[in-house]
Amino acid sequence: MIVIMRRQAGEAAEQAVVRAIEGLGLRGDVSRGVDSTTIGMVGDVSRVDKDALSMYAGVVKIPSVSDTYNLAHRKLHPEISVGSV
């Protein structure tokens, strides 16, 4: 799960979100871009209340991200596949 914030939110707003994430026992990784700042949550995100986090200043959205987006992942295709070279 990631938190996308307006770039103009400022460092104080970013740190408030990071502290909230760390208060849940997770790690928050901040990546600052040109238009927005993304804070990635590392750990068990099942106890994250998206509604509570979305109330912080500068938060635009909180999309869920999972490894199932990687369609070649072993979880989606557990059978062994062998190709000829």
C-alpha cells in the first residue's frame, strides 16, 4: 500500500504521515517526485485504516499495491515451466 501526497504538502505533512505509519508498526519509505510524493508502507498493511490516513493534510489517495500485479509471479503460476533454448 502506498500514500500519494501533493508535492506542495511539505515535509512536515509527510513526516506526520510517516509517524502515523510507523505507529502501526510499519516502515514508511518516502520518494519525492516532481509532482507528488509517494510513501510506501512496508510490513503487514492489513491493519491500516485508509480512511484515517486519508485525513492527513496533503494526502491525495491511498491505493493498494500487491505482488499479484506481476502476472509472471510464482504465486499466480505455481507450476514449473521449462522453455527450450
